[in-house]
Amino acid sequence: MRTPIAAALILLLGACAAPSTLPSDLAERAGAGSQELLLLGEQHDAAGHRRLQRLVIETLASRDRLAAVAVEMAEQGGSTAGLGPTATEEQVRSALHWNEAGWSWPTYAPVVMAAVRAGVPVLGANLPRSQMAAAMGDSSLDAKLPGPALNAQQQAIRTGHCGLLPESQVAPMTRIQIARDRSMAQVLEKAVVPGKTVVLIAGNGHVDPALGIPQHLPANLHAQTAALPPEPQKKDYCAEMRGKMQRAAVAAR
């Protein structure tokens, strides 16, 4: 079920491709309560999503309602908390240990810097790459989701890999997804400030209430989720993946 905040965000996006203001009731409700999380699910190649994310951040910050911004695009442990509002982009990238090979800094810089300029910490939330191999072999992660949710998450992994992933890799890759969701949930829990909102920016799958981060949050935390409406994809990712696999197969001969 969509929350009132999620519904308001969707209506806002549908009304205007490049909105200039947020409804005041949305900003107030997003920042209300003693323990509030707003999970914004994005399509990674949707430029319009970055505009809305920045607008949410600037609106909440202007109302002194923004506690922190957590991002999937940087690993847990990275933080701009030690930087001031005048920090340079290079200082911010260094503090977050930004991986340009994985995430284009120019794409996310306007969103991240909006929080920094407002004096709000930006927190890396993703599972560190150094822990991914261990997560793949950690069968205890299978029990972190109810059976039906685990099956649905495994199917989402198959679909997300265009049906090209060997079946033997489905369970290990699902464990990485679960471990990443748990990592982001841990960062969010620690960042909560009474009376303010922690905003998370992550892919749509991570904010899914039935499968993602909300499954790993304590019951006393009130998380609102909003999966932003899709935009046309910039390229055929499945074709690209098939090409990579074919080239790897040829190289292995």
C-alpha cells in the first residue's frame, strides 16, 4: 500500500516533469514525528529523479526538517559529517570514498552537494565491496526474509539479470541484495534524529516494503517509501549484458 507521502510524491511527479516546489503538507509530513525515514526509490538512469531528490532535500532542509541523507551510491563508513557547508566537491567525494567506476559523480553531485550546502551530513549506506564475497556464502542471510519474500527476491534477481544469471548464482546474489539492504537499514537507524527526517536515495528494489530495507528496520521506526515513476531507459541493458557474457565466453576459450 502506498503511504500518503508516496502518493503525494507520485502526484507531484505526474503533474510536472521538472517540479519547482513541493507541496507544503508533503514537506511537513515528511519531517514530522520523532523517528521518520523517507526512502526514495529511483531508476538509476532517470535524470528526472535526481531533480526531485534535490528538491526534497532542499525543501526539508529549508524547514530545518532534514537530519541526514543516506545514499546507496557510497559504502557504509563514508560520511561528510566532518565537512562544513563550504566543502568542495573533491572533499565530499573523498569523504564518501566515492567510486566513480560504479556511480557517476556528475550525475549525483547536485543531490549530494544540496545536502552538504545545507549543512546536513551525507552518509554512505551500501555494503562495502570487501564484505560482498562473505555475504554470498552466508546462508544465514536466507532467513532474514520470510519464505515468500525470499522467493520473490530471488525471482527479482533473475529478472534483474535478464534471465542470464546461472541458477547456481541466484542464491548467492540474493544474499548480497539482502546484505546490502541490511547495511542501509543499519545506517538509517543510526542516523535518526527526533523531529527530523532521514532521506535515503537508493534503487527501487531496495525500498520495496515487502522485500527490501523496510524488512530490516526496527518496528519502532516509521519508514515512508516512495518508488519514483519510471522513465524510458537510456539503453537496452539486457542486450548489453548478453554482449558482455558472450565476449567473456569467447575470451575463456
